[in-house]
Amino acid sequence: MENQKKIKKQTVSIGDVFAVKLPDGRYGALRIVNCDRNSYLLATTPYIGETIPMIENNVLSKTLLQNRFYFENAPAICWFDGKIPGTFIYIGNIQGTKKMRQSNYGGTWDETTGMEALYEWRWINDRDNFEKEILEEERKIEQLMEKLMEKPQKPRKMMTDESFWYIISLLDWESVNDEDEVIEVAVRELEKMGVRNIKQFEEAMSYKLYLLDTKEHAKNIGEYSYSKNKDDYFSPDVFLYLRCEVIAKGEGFFNAVLECPVLMPKENTFEPLLSIATEAYERLTGKEFQYITGCDYETFSNVVGWK
């Protein structure tokens, strides 16, 4: 099997099988079960062993079923983008591999892809230590997020204001009976602009919602305005959807409300604004939109605005 380490696979095809080196020194394996341009649907196999498996090994044609933590017989299948990591070892191709479909998206291939077999092995054979490690990692992540939330958030690359407000101007308020129809023209136009612009639109929208996420704006939404009185009802979701309404009303209204919080809408909300980029992306790519913006638009995210 040493010769396999020298094989460099330039292109990826359905049925290709790769060995991955696991952190404990053993090997796992994954199989390509679908391709879409520069994206690949990977199925992690149940194989885990001391040596690189031969392509004739029947286990390589199977898909690992996950049962650790919250999983219940969930197939380890996920979409990944990018080039094959240099550490992956090409084993061969299983002819006649059935083309599979799945909407889960895992990001870009890297050395951690295909580790599910080890996680499942530890769940069965080393659960106590495994759970402790996961809980410790979660604790560290929570501490890191707390520190990050203490600082103002910054947007990533955003769509220009001219392009963003052009998309917003396409909202069809004549379709008052169906909010999904209101955003239809805007979704179609954004879809034509491609993935990069879809993400930059989402970034710009999130940043504008973030700017409106302040205590003063929350105190001016009518009957359910934010108050220090704990007995008064305040809904973070309603406040978010009211902020969506501000943006949906266009650039002039947004700028006015940003400067003067008392102009915040008191009744009308527009939650569908949050779906424009998602709809455009899913129509264009056929995949789930899983993009994390630099600024979080959820209520209370703007720590400076809530001081």
C-alpha cells in the first residue's frame, strides 16, 4: 500500500475513495458520492484500521451511521468545496457507486474531513473521556464567544450601497396578499448577480440591521417597547422584524430611523427580508445557504448600542 501514498489525484470522480490519517495514527476512509462543479458530496465509510485499506474491502462501499450525542443512525454524508487536501491518500474507484443526494454543507475540505469514524469509535469505546473533551471544547468556545461579544462587530466585504438599495427597491409592495411574492423580483435579480454578490448582499443587510440594534431603537417600537421594567413584555424577534421593515422601506427611511430612533415602526414588520439572499443562493446553487456574516443581526448583538 505504500505506492498509494505517491498517487496524486488531480480530478475527482464519483466512486473515488480516499484514506485519511486519523489523529490516533490509524486510518479512516471516505467515498465520493456526488459532484457539482467544485463541490463534492463525501460519504465517510465505517472503516477504521491500522493500515490503508485495499479498494476491494467491502466496507468502503458502505456509509457510516452516526449515533454519538444527538445523532440517531444519521448517515455521515456532507458537501465540501475546494481542492483535495494533500494529506488524503487515493485508494481507487468503486465502479457503479450510486449517486446520492444530501443538503448538508461542511465548508472546505481540510485535514479534519472524514474523522467521523474515529468519533463513533470513541463514542463506543472511550465515551467518558470523549464526552469530557467535547464539553471542555464547548466551554472554551463559549468563553471565546463571550470575549468577542464584548467588542463591536465588524462587517466583511459588503455589497455597495447603490447595488444593495437597488435590490431593495425591487420589493413588490403591490403583492400585499403574499409576502413571499413581495421579495420575488428582488430574489431573481440577486440570483443573476452570482454567489459573491449574494453573500455581499447578506453582509450589507446584516450590518444595517446591526446598526439599528440599539436600546434607543428598541425603546421606540410602540406597545412592546424595551423597558427596564422586567414586567413589561419585549420580544427580541419582533424587534428584529421591525428593523427588517425599516430596511425594506428603502434607503431614505433607513437613514432617517438610524439618526432618529423615535421614527421606528410601531406595528408593521417584514421578516421575509431575511430570506432574500437565502432564496437566491439556493436557487442558484441548489445547496443550503450557510454563510456567517461579520455582524450578527440578532437582537442584543450590538453591544455598544445596548450599553
